[in-house]
Amino acid sequence: MTPWRTRAAGSAALLVAAALALAGCKTLGSTAPENEDPALTASPANIASLSEVVARNPNDAQAYNMRGSVLGRSGRNQEALADFDKAIAIDPNYTQAYANRGQAHRQLNKLDLALADYERALTLDATYAPAYLGRGMVYRQQNRALDALNDFNRAIQISPNNAQAYYNRGLLYQAQGQHKFAIDDFTTAIPLNPQQAELRIARGLSQLALGNAKAAASDLDDAVQLEPQSLNAWTSRGLAYERLGDKEKAAGSYARAININRDYDAAKKGFARVGGKTGTIYQTF
């Protein structure tokens, strides 16, 4: 097991502390269950179609689990819970439904209930990677770093192409100041899920913490193009260009963050630091 360092080294880590805190509370992509097929969108038409399936098959546990998964993707966790409850009532040994219900409980910050569901899923199937991933995420929220690490390691061992597992393990390393290990995990995850801005934001933040502003800027350039409304991406990009001495791109990035959220203090302070002036148009690329 990799030993934990007690704190991040160097003053650069202090500069990215606020951004790291914001990134560290996020999960990759949407709030869908960890084992959910990303092709299943939470559009009203899709939910209506799945409701028709449920109506035609009122005793089909899979139908309820599927609709609950899509409701979870849209953030409708209470409705998702009702579907997972029904799926489990029909089939008390439905591993996936327990893991999905655990995810819904986790999104509602009911961590004890989430743990109970993940552990039930693992009792039913000790090789079910999404349950290890979900339980690890709960442990990470509870600051149980070693327990979380063990679960993420197990999830990766079972499912080595799971971007979320690498991402969450990377966030764990990042929070402990182990940025080289974090960068390795984010780098592994990026080709597995190339459209997720969060991966590049996270790697950029660890690059910043190590003083690698040029590499950070490259990652954050990609992140803002993938997710133009990401407050964290624009603010972090501003910091990267500020460290590179490019006040034009730094001010432009901070300004974009302020346009997304005028009350975000880190962006406002950054904008002021680089001499940003309200009403000025800055070149961002």
C-alpha cells in the first residue's frame, strides 16, 4: 500500500487549495449510478418510455431498476429510490439494484444507508466493481482514506477500464498531496472517458500543485473547451496562466468564471491580482 504524506509540499499547493477543495467534492460526469450505461440519457422522452415499460411489466425488477437509474442520472433521487425499493422488493438478491440504491442514498448524503446497500451488494457478489467504487466514494466522503483506497484498488483490479475508479483514486491521492500518483491515475482515466472535463481539470490542478503551470494550462485549455460553463475550469485556467505570467489569458479566464458566477471569490481575487478591469474584453486563447 502506498504510504500517505501528511501534507502537500511547497507553496504552489496553497495557491490551488480552493480549487482542489472544489474539485475534490465532485464525481465524474453525472449523478447516475456508477454502473450506469452513459448512453441512457435522462430526457423526458426516455423516462416516459421507461415508464411505459414499467406499466406493461409491473413485476419486472429490471424495468424498475432501469428507470431508477435514469431518474438518478437526472438527479431525481427520491423517485429513483422508490424504483430501486420496488426492484429489490421483487428480487431481494438483485445486486445491481442495491448498488444503484446506494448511489442514490449517497447523493442524498445518507451515507450509512449507502454503505449498507453497497455492503449488501458485495455480499451478493464479491466481484461487483461498481459496489466497491461506490463504497470507496462514501469512505472518501467520510475521510476514511485507507478504506477508500482499498476499495478503489479493488474496483480497478476487477474492472481495469473504469475511468471513475481511476478518477476517484486520483482525487484521493490529490487530497493527500500525492500529486504524482494522482496525475498517473487521471492520465489513465482520460483516454477511457475523453469527453469528461473533470479529468483534465483534476490533472491540471495536480500539475499546478507541483509547479507545472505549462502542463496545467494545456489540460485546462482542453477542459474549458469540453465544458465551457465550468466555473472550476475557468478559474483554474486563470491561475495556470497567471503562474505563466500571461496576464491577458489569466484575466480572460477569470472574467469567464465571474460571468458564470459573479460571487465566486477565487475568480474575483484572481481577476484583481492580474489587473483585470471590468468592461474590458480579454483574449482567452
